[in-house]
Amino acid sequence: MQTQHNQYVAERSTVAKAILNQVQKEWQKGQKRITYRIDLPALKSEYTFQNIMKTGIKYCLVFLSLFCLMTFFVFIECIIVKMPILEIFVFFKNFYTNQNIFMPIIIGCLGMFPAALLDMRYRVIWIHINRKKHKIHLGKSPLSEFIPKISFDYHSENYLPEFRLPKKEYEQYYIIRENVQNAIKQETGILFDTEKFLLHNKERLFSGSLKIFLRR
């Protein structure tokens, strides 16, 4: 049972167990709106030094772009308060020639690589099941029930990603997962298959650097 599991980076065991326990409890209680998330771990074959460096560089460029944007807003604010143009240029010259400003920028850029390392390990999908309206909404944030990337009705030809299994207590939670997924499938008519879900929905659900993770 663990052949496919071992293709991925190590699971977040605590998170995987908590999500399964939450959905099992809410489903058995008959709760009408159920929201949960699936943390899809990256394939080990995609979690490479080259991809991490590429993503880290992209993060650095975003960080530098935000810094430049902040500078632009300060420039506009100086114009709004009618500061003389010469004083504005002197202000920015003094600001950027101060050696102290470069250290936070360098530290910020270096910090982008650990951020990329962590971000590439998992991609979060939020799933919202509305049992009253017989609708399922998916997206990348807890608000995706209201602004979903993907929506479909019960008993339509769609798939849901399988619940993740913890590295510890794998066998126990495998049984729980089967029971939960069978209960949801019986009511909604939707099958659980992570590979088919990504195959049908990755273009709508993900973009940008996430394509590195989803490339097959």
C-alpha cells in the first residue's frame, strides 16, 4: 500500500491525521458545509536542487519588485506633499547610498531560498462540500467557497484528491481514509483519484511556479 506514498516527500503526519479526523467527525454528524484542505506533497523526482534554485530566484525577483514598488509609492507620496524635485532626489540618493539599506535587501533575498524550499514541499488545495446545495468548490484559499477556482455538482464527471495519509500510524489511517472517502463518494457520486484530479484541473487551479511541481 505504501508504494505510491513513498514517491512523495515525507508527510506532515500531524496535519494529515487532523484533517482525516475532522472530516470523519463532521461527516458523521451530518454537517451541511464541510471545509478541509489537502496538502499535496511534491514528488521526490521533482524536488530537486535545480527546481529549488529556480523557484528561489523567482521569489527573489518578486521580493525586489515589491521593494521597487514601495520606493515608487514613496516617490509619489513626496510629489503629493509637494516636496521639491531636487529634495526628492537628494532624499533617495542619501537613502540608497547608506550602506545599511543593502544588508536587509541581501538578507531578504537569501531568505527567499528557504522559503522556496518549504513552499515546494507542499501545495494546498481547499475543498468545500455544500451538502445542502449539492455543490463542491475548490481553490487555493479558505475563501475559495465564495471565489472558487473550480466548482461542480454532485454526480458529475469529476474527481477529488485523495486524503493524505500520515507517515506514522499509516495502516490505521488508511482504513479511516477508505471509510471517509467511501461515505463521501456514496453521497456525492464523486470519485477520489489525485492523479486524475490534477490531470483534469491543474491548469485552472494552479499557475506560475506551481507548474514545476505539477509537471509530469
